[in-house]
Amino acid sequence: SGIPGIMARGPKHHLKRLNAPNHWMLDKMSGVWAPRPSCGPHKLRESIPLVLLIRNRLKYALTYREVRLILNQRAVKVDGKVRSDATFPVGFMDTVEIEKSGDCFRLLLDTKGRFFLHRIEKTEAEYKLCKVTQVFLGPKGVPQLVTHDGRTIRYPHPAIKVNDTVKVNLATGKITEYVKFETGNLCYITAGNNAGRIGVVTHSEKHDGSFTTVQVTDASGVSFATRMENVFIIGNETKSMASLPKAKGVRLH
């Protein structure tokens, strides 16, 4: 616009506490600001900064400064890589490993749609599940796929399509297994009103020009509907490829 003083001057670097996502569970009164996640593999409102996991959830630090001291010791790994950025965005299915304390966690959603750290074995921290968001031919006709956490993987199995889930070895970045988006498969709901629920896909309806709706039935037999983009397949039938929280994703009404 031609009006002086209206133009945005570069990316935003701040985030007010009241504008922070509710699922971070920050209180209103202890300051004006919240840590704004850096640009990274997850969207700002679909992730949680590393500082909140270490300080507010795990209580390994009391202040932001203490978190920085911990991270600068290169003590924390996310998805098998050392991360020293306090505002690094950690998202759904990411693994967080703290070798000094022997802790391994996977970031999952509870039945109220809030991130929580699910404790896992060290062997399970060697892989993660990724939802396929794009499949295309890259330069020189090389088939590639892109996952929900921004990974580009070349030469995937030709049967893998968008909305399927791949199991990725974090050390090599290679796909070791995959699960198709099909009725009868187990899924995790990652967004929307039903975020955090786990169930079996019973039916999907395609609506031209609108959203594809998926019917899901949870372990207690309750069925609900959600959009296809909110569904994250995690295993065949009732066998999940990653360990799940104790509540098995059943929401108590």
C-alpha cells in the first residue's frame, strides 16, 4: 500500500503471552511475552518451543537462562539431532532425548488436544512416524515425498501416497515401513475438536469442492467424524507402530 508506516518490515520476532496457543498452558499473569518458536519443521501453532518442554513440563530448569545453559551443553536431542536453540519448534511425533538423565520422550497429544511428553524406551527413540503430505517427481524425474515435519525423502516405495504414514529411521533418514490410509487402520487425530483421540478409520466420504470427512471409532466404541487432514495413521488395524499413552486416546465424556 502507498501509505507510509503500514508496510510490514520483515518477519515477526515476538509473541505475546495471550496470543500463544492455549495448549502450551501458559498462565496469563507471569509476564507479557511468550517464547516465539523459531522457523523449523513444524508450524508455530502446531508446535511447542523446546524451552517450555524443559522448564514448564519437565521442570529441569526454573528460568529461560537455565534452559539455555542446559542446551548449550548439547545435552538435548530432538529427532536424534542436538538442538541448542531454546525456541526450536518440537511437534507431533518428535522424539526428545536427554542422555545425561537417560530420558527419552515422544511428543504426543492427550485426549484434550494438548502436547505432552510420552516416555519411551531408547530403542523406540531411534525412529518416528511421519505423515506424507506431498508426492511428486523432482528434478531429473526423481520420485520424492514430503512429510508433515518437512522431510524430503527420495525414491520412496511407489505404493506410498499422500495421507499414508511412513516409519523413518532417524539415523539414516530412510523409510523402513509404511501404512496406507485405509479403512480398518488405527489413527491419531492431530487437530480439530477431536485432537488427541485415537481410533479405527471406519469410513471416509469425499465431498467435491469441500473437505473429505472421515468416520473414526475409538476403543470404547464411540464414533466421531473429522476432516481427512486431521487424521494421522499410526498402524494396521489395532497394532500401533509407536507406543501410545495409557488412556489409549479414549476421551471421557
